[in-house]
Amino acid sequence: MDFVTETWLHAAASGAGAALLLAAAAAGAAGRLRLERGLCVALAVLGVAAFLNFGDLHHQSDRGFVHRWEHFHYHLGSKYFPELGYDGLYVASLAAQHSSHPQLPVGRRLRDLRTNRSIRAGDASEHRREVRSRFSPERWRSFVADHARFVEAGGERFLTAVRRDHGDNPSPT
């Protein structure tokens, strides 16, 4: 399901809920209770369906119930936050891939998390070196090993796409 379709489904569900509320308000006292109960059930069903993206579960492409995209951001981003900060995940990912899987292409573009702009991967070399220097040798080895699991599980296509996202936003705590 694409973003536009999902947006239209959410809008339709909201419109249906509003219509049901208006119908309940207009109904007489006898019919109002039955309509309100039906409204609550309908909205609960729509809420659960919307929560589950109307059956389009993101992790289905991962062949399991682990949402790899989310774990890339929140596992790596949170575990290595002292070194990565809010700006270093994607450039550190490039550097780690060069270390663990140099034969894999890194993709042409990535999101510069300092500016939120899409840039050429080659233009990030200075920032990549700066972020890499934030790591101690032990922490860098650990990051490369953790990152390698995502390389092996997701491959080139996954990494190219995930590095174009908008980063992670863990709490500073």
C-alpha cells in the first residue's frame, strides 16, 4: 500500500466516524443508544484496522515479525547514541559497511541528518570521518559487528533505502 492510498483510507475512516457521530446526534432517544453502541464498535474496528495499516504490515517483507527498518534506527541509534548523536547514523553506517562488507555497493544517495537534505554518498566523506572519530576502537568494532547483521539480513537494497529515511529520534535519556 502506498502513502496516498493509506492517507485516503485514514481520511475515509475519519469521515465515516464523523458521519456516524452526526447520525447518532440526529437519532431519537430510542434509536440513539443502539446507534451509539454500533458507533463504538465500528470505531473500535476502524481503529484496530488503522493501527495495523489496514493489513499492510511493514515487517512482512522481512519474512517475520521483526521490523528491520525500525530496529536499524532504534537499536543502532540508541545503543551508540553517545558516538552517533542525532546526525551520525547514516554516515557511520557507510563506514561500517566499508569495514565489514567492502564488496557491497553503498548506494548513491543518503540523508544528511544535519540538514535533512538528500546528498550524494561521496559528499559525506568528511562527516563520515568525523563521526567515525567519535568511537573508541572497542565501540567501533562493536558497531561494525552489530551493523553487519543488518547488512546480512537486509542487503544492499535495504541499506540504500534506510539511509534515505529521516534518522532516529531516541530520547536523550
